[in-house]
Amino acid sequence: MKFVRAYIPRYAIPFCVSLMLLSVEAACDLLQPTIMARIVDVGVAQRDLSYVLSKVGLMLIVTLIGAAGAVGRNIVSSVVSMSFGADIRSDLFKKITSFSFKNIDRFETASLVTRMTNDVTQVQHFFHGLMRIFVKAPIMAAGSIVMAVMLNPRMSLILAAAVPLIAVIITVNLKVGYPFFMKVQQALDRVNSVMREYLAGVRVVKAFNRFDFEQSRFGTANEDLSSVSMRAMRTMALFGPVIGFTLNVGIIAVLWFGGVSVNAGGMHVGEIIALTNYMTHILFSLMMVSFVFVTFARARASAERIDEVFDEKNDMPQAVSPAPVSAAQSVVFDKVSFSYGSSGTPVLRDISIAASPGDTFGIVGSTGAGKSTLVNLLARFYDVSSGRISIGGLDIREADTRTLRERIAIVPQKTTLFTGTIGENIRWGNENASRGDIEHAAKSAAAHEFIMSFPEGYDTLLGQGGVNLSGGQKQRISIARALVRNPSILILDDCVSAVDVTTEAKIRSSLREFSKGLTVFVIAQRITSVMRADRILVLDDGAAAGIGTHGELMRTCAVYRDIFKSQIGEEEL
């Protein structure tokens, strides 16, 4: 649990206060059997009622002090553990938001969700228990042994034989249980992954009537989680009866030899009662210690998974002295190559293009040619494998990533909207945008008319992912969100694929007015979307098949002519 060290200064004082209160509670619990022994051996044996009443009063005071300690300990431990868990989740989220795409790709999304929720909860429960009962158990066990030795050293030899044996059992318990709980958390990852995929693709599942298949997938993952959890619990459950049996044998030995000693006049009945109580305390404490180690095994497995996230290094760190990115600068790709893995097949090979402010640069190519990857490199979602991307002569690896992305607005191929109103989703691109700015951006994206057709207009509430909008409507809101940002570089990644040709023409016309002075990159499947671009890059299997205007490419690029012919027709060609 390496990450826990960072929280020690923050919670050390309340944690120690909780342990102090717990110690008071444990001390009061340990005193009561001894007081009871004195009541029996002195007060009852001598029929001294005043002595009995005085000791009962003392026992009541000790009980009240212990109760006060327990109440205080519960309050402090609850506040500390809840705050501790909230801080871990917050820091985990901050860490994840700092990851590059490559870092996130290294972890499955479902696994990150499990680590932020279930794994943090396991660690939180462990520390909550640590301040409530986990520390109390060894204190009670050790204190009971000390009190038993003080009460009767000879009879305490029974404890000397039982406790080491139980310690060995608990150690074996921990070694056997830990691997099981790591498998439990991994199985929980798979359950979350299947559930997340179903919810994300529920419309596809309904369209293809694949409920049985999805139920089978979830059932397999769920049964795997259930099976692993049961194996873990069964294995850990074996040790509880063994510990209980060992301690009960010790209690029988105390009663047997104590009875013999009482008959011989070597012990008092009250001492046997006290020793039996201390043996019961030890039994309960060691059972709790066993439970502690089960909880610790699970918390340790979760903590290691949390550590993995905190230990992950961002493979795209900021430069030592990052430079701000100025507005209205030329963009240059200089012999850029890229692959997603260190030894993977290159997705892009030796790409060299340049775009100036006011230019519209089209990018076309077949599916998988590397179009989206190219603009992802410009926003520095990934770093180039070789070559250089510069804005105004500044290598983006030396630029301040925050100001770089403030200059860029992207309308992604896959539209993502958030729960909230339409106005809030557009303002997401610029939190300081006024209502007028939002409406202007929506008009430029040909979205204003359909937004005003809703009774609530811009205050219309969207469901998660914008489920109550059509694909074309979502794309137009996504375009408006990018335009309200007032960027220097605008990237349109096949963002009008779901709109009709007439609406696309309106959007293109509005964008030509809006984007004057901007550097615009247009990625499109439809060749009509890029025909009027100042320059067009044709990608074929990650390489540049041609660069030029529409007319130039029609004359010199066979790949571009093939795309034109397949979409427009042989006659137009």
C-alpha cells in the first residue's frame, strides 16, 4: 500500500485519537473479568455486601468509560475512513485525467472504474475496521494473556501452547487467501466490462435481437465472479473453525485443571471465572485477527491495483520549460511517422504537409488509412514515433499542452454529449460563452432551427449521450460546441456523416464564413466534403498517395480518382 504514505500526515492525528479511544475501551473490557473475580472470591465468599456493591459500582464506572471510548472511536473512525476514501477517489481521478491516450489504453476502462469504486471501498473498509476492531483484537488478545499471567502464572501456560499454534494458522490463512482475492477483483473487472459494453451498445443489441447472447456473456462473467468468490470464501472459512477448536480446547483445559486446583485448594472459583473470560476474549480476538487477515488480503489485492494507477507514468510529459502556443500560426507535419506500439506496424509513414492560417486542408482515404490518427497527433493525444509536428515553428512536444489544446477545437468522428441541457453542452466548449455566442455557434452549425423547435429550446434536457436526439442533431451540436470555442485550429473529423446533403451544404457554407483566418482540417469519407479545400491529402495505407487541389489530384493521383469514381460515378469522371 505505497500510496497510503501520502495520506499519513493528513490523517495521522485523528487516526491516533481513534486508536487512543479504542485502547481506553479495550482496557476497560480487560479490567472487568478481574473485578468480577474479586467480587466472587472476596465479596461473595465472605458475604460482604458492601464490598460487592462497591466493586459493582467500580465495574459500572469502568463500563461507562469504555462505552464513551467506543462511541468516540466510532465517530472518529467513520469520519476519517469516509474522508480517506473520498480523497483516494479524488486523487485517482486526477491521476487518470492526466493520462495520455496510450496510458488509458494500457488499462481497460472497466478496470479503471472498478479500481476507483470497489478497490477503493475495500481499502477504505480495511482502514475503517483498523480504527474500530482490528487494533482492538490484538490489544485484547495480548492484554488477556498479560492479565491471565498476573492472575495465575501456572494456568497461563495453557495459553502459551495455544497462541503460537493459532499464529501459524493465521499466517497460512493470509498466504492462501491473497491470490484468491486478486482473482476476485479481476473477475469483477470482467463483469463491469460486459455490463458497460451492453449499456453502450444497447440499441445495437435490440436491433439485432441479441439479448440471449448478451445474457450468456454476462452470465459467464457473473458465474466466474461467483465461483472465484465462493472458492475464496470457502478456503478462508476453513481456518475459522480450526482457530475456534484450538481455543475451545484451551478453555476446556482451563476448566479441567482449574477444577482440580480448586478442589486441592490451590485456586479460587473467581479466578477460574476470570481465566475463562480471558480465554473467551482471546478466542474472540483471535477470530477477529483471522477476519482481519482475510480483510487485509482483500485490501492488499485492491491496494496493489490502486498502486498500479498511481505508479503509471505519463508517457507524454510536459517539457521542462513549456512554451505557450500563439494564435494564428502555420501548422507543419515534417516526415511524421507513427505506430501505436513500440514494435507495431506503422499507422502513418513519412507524412509531410503544411497549412497556413485561413487554409482549409482536406484529408481523404479509405477506412483505416490513418486520417483520424493524423489529427490526433496534432492535438498531442499521442506523440509521433518519428518526425516533427510544429505550430508556428514550435515543436508541439516543447509546447504547453494546455495552451496547445486551447487553440484547437475538434469535432470528433464519434459524437459525445453529456447529461445536461443543449445550451450547457454547447457552452462546454467555452465556459465563458454568452447566450448570444451559443446561438451564433448553433446557427453556424445549422442547429439553431431544430433546437428552437423544442418547447424548452436551449434549455432542453439531454439524456446520457444525447439519446433523445438523432445522429445528425448530435453532430450539429458537437460542431456548435467546437465553434463557440473560437479556436485557431479547427478539426472536423467526418462530423457530418449523419446529416443530409442539403444540411451539409448549409453547414459548409456557414463554416466558410466562420472559419476565415482559421486553419481548418477536414476529414471526410465523402469526397464532396473536401473538393473545395485549398489542399487535399490523400492517404493510402498510412502513406501520402497525393497532395494538391481537387483538380491537381484528379490529374495526378490514381487513388483519388478511384475514390471520386466510386462515389460520384464514371460519367462525372
